[in-house]
Amino acid sequence: MEQILLKNVEGTKLADIKNYTAVGGYESAKKAMTSMTIAQIIDEVKKSGLRGRGGAGFPAGMKWDFVPKDFKGPRHLCCNADEGEPGTFKDRELLEKNPHLLIEGMIIASYAIGAELSFIYIRGEFVKAANTLEAAIAQARKQGFLGEKIFGTDKKVDIIVHRGAGAYICGEETALIESIEGERGNPRVRPPFPAVVGVFGKPTVVNNVETLAAVPSIIKNSGQWYAAIGVPPKNTGSKLYAVSGHVNKPGVYELPMGTSLKDLIYNYAGGIKNNKQLKGVIPGGSSTPVLLPEEIGVSMDFDSLAKAGSMLGSAAVIVMDEDVCTVEESLRLSEFYAHESCGQCTPCREGTVWMTKILDRIEHGQGVQGDVELLERVSANIMGNTLCPLGDAAAMMMLGFLKKFKAEFAQHIQMGKCPVNKK
């Protein structure tokens, strides 16, 4: 498959608008703004089958179409660049190396939903990426691709970069909106949904970086062309997979949606380091249930992973070799979720802390009989009982480890120490 999102990113210095336009950059935005109607743009995105790359996998064209047609007043587009899921680093690759691709996708999406002012909400720690984006936006304004009367039309589209303060919870779309408004980043009760009541009370579409970056190629080549990429039905296009952990070649790989997890690990990421045995794989970021070695034949797409009992999520593949202690790993992740909980919902606020306390005592040889069952009950009480997915994320992670490695947790308690040989 010819690369779409990562094409020319190495060595071409696409953050410079001269280099980006030299390889056809902004031609799709110009085409959309000067020779296509809003209905035609949304129709092409629908035909492409593009699904949100932030984790939920909701069809992008359908999301755009939810914005009320009869609303008289401002609408907004928000790009979610708050990439905070442990193990996830695919969006950063685009933000730092190909920012104009994102900007071009946002111009098209903004026009399609009638937004004159759009926002990029970027993770506070991404200082280099934020500086790169702001420089690219300034270049685009200077060229007449952003601002008033873009591409010689009477249309206006502008973009503001909003830097977050380092809260993982702000990756949830309503918490992100609250933060843009200057409020504490707490998730909102839904409905109403952002498409009806979003930023400053106006209709708002929130899309992920990778989702918006795919739009220019769809407008250039057609939705039908994009839909032909990818293996399973309803899982179309290319996908960025971020592979980390105990592999020989960690990194970001752009492959057709539906590439098998086994191929990703052994053919692209070079297999397990030091010829160790594979113990488990978290396939879609820290919140997605772990898979065992015998399960890695699964296709890396939304529906196949759901059938396998996990999720594609952010497509952050965390590979664990035979020396990994699953109690220690789940403790680390539980500490993250407890720290990042906004505290609004009692099950999440209290449950993640209790989960961490129980895991900590098991890891340090103080576990007692019944702790495994207690972890299961705590996780089950969090699951489905919170305003946003952070609670579910912590619970799914924990229940996944318990389902696949329950015996190891029990051994920890019985032996009073880790049964896995550590370096």
C-alpha cells in the first residue's frame, strides 16, 4: 500500500509550506472550497467509510452531518490532539512532521460543517508539536489558505492552537470543550451532544488528528478509492499503528486497516527483543484488554478486535515479553488512571484508588486471599457507571489482566512475591 499519512515525511521537511505545496499540498482544500458543495464533500467522506481514529470508531461523515442544518450562528471544529493514552504516539508523528496535512484536513472539515473558527486542542507536553503547528498555521495564513477570503473565495476559515495543561481527562471530547472554554476539564453529561451544544454553546464537531489528516486524500482521490483500502468491510483506509514495548523495531507504521497483529509484531516491528517469548499484547492503548500469544492472528480493525474481546482504541500496540510481571504492569496503569481521574464520579474517583491500593499490596507481598475477587468486584462497580470512558478504561484494563493472567495474581498472593523471574 502506498503511504497516505506518512508519505514524504522522512527527509522532505513538510513542516515548511513550500515543501508541502511542492508535493501537491492544499490542492484538495482548494478543490473542496472552489468546486465542491458541502453536500458533495460530506458524501465523499461517507463513501470513504472513514471512522474516527481516536478510539471510538464513529463514522466521520455521519458525525459531520449531525450538525443542525438550520442553526443560524457560529459552529466550530475541534481537533483532538491531546494524545495522552499510555503507549500512544501516532498523532505526534503527524503533528511534528506533517502539520500542514492536518491543517488542510481541518480547512475542508470546517467548510463542510460551516465553521469559520476552529481549534486544535493539543497536549500540554507536546511543546515541539505545538510550536510546529503554530508556525505552520502562520505560513498558511500568509499564503491565503487560512483567514478571510481563502483560495480567492468569500469564505473564512481560521484555526487557533489551544495548549492543554497535561490532564489526560481532556482527551474526552466534552472535557476538552470545557477546557477550551476556560473551565476545569470535567466531562459533561450527555445529551446534549457536542454536535448540538459544544464550544461556547455552539454546534461543534470533535475529530482526532489522524481522522482529519485522512480527509485531503479522500477529496483528492474519491471516497470510493479510500474505501478500497483495508481488509474487513466497514473498516476502510490506512491506519497508523504505534508499536512499543519488547520489540526490535518500535515505531509508527502506516498499514491497511485490518493488518494482522501477528504481522505487525513479527514482520514490521521485527519480532520480540532478545529472542524472548511473547507473553501478551495490549492492542489499542493501555485501556484495551490484553491478548494472549495464541490470539494475535486477529485483524487490527475495530470490529475484529471487538469480537476478540478487546478494542482497536488508539491502535497503540504494547508488546510484553515473558519477563513481564502482569501484577506490576496493571499496578502501573492503575496508578495512572487513579492520578488522572477528574473526581466527578464516585465509582471512578474511589474505585481507581482502591484498585491501586489492592494491586500495590499484592505486588509488595502483602496480598491476602480474596484480593483477586475484590479487584474483580471493584472493576465491575466502575464499569458503565461513570460520565466518561476513563472509568471504563481502568476497569477494562484490570478485568482484561485478571481474565488472562488470574493464576499469576493468585501466585503473587500465595508466594508473597513475584513468581516471574525479573532482571
